[in-house]
Amino acid sequence: MKELVEYIAKNLVDHPEEISVVDVTDEEGVTVYEVSCNPDEKGKLIGKSGRTAKAIRTLVRACSARHGKRATVEIV
């Protein structure tokens, strides 16, 4: 799942080498993938009205549910 988030994020920005993804497990069993990038490119990850970020979260939730897990994405 981490590779999926990293792949999507790196293809959205101009400087993919500055993308880092860290996975943190919540106490409720939800895995949170924190994506950090260059502050100038944060808007490209979030998208207009948050549509891109919402689409990334939807993909991650669907893939994780298929494997019987729960996950979400946060852009730091």
C-alpha cells in the first residue's frame, strides 16, 4: 500500500525525489500514510477543492479493504 501512495504522489509533482511516505498505525488498527513534500507542491497533491487528495484516499481505502485492512492518507 505504501508503494501505491508513493507512486501516485511522485507522479503528481514536479520534484518526485522530495516525496516521502511514512506509515503510522493508529491504536484502532487504521494505518495512516503520511505524505510529505515540498511546500510549493503541496497544492498539486491536494488538488482543487481537495479533489485529488480525496481521490487518493478513496483508492487507498478500496485497496486496503480488499486486503481486509483499514488505511487512509494524510498530506503533511
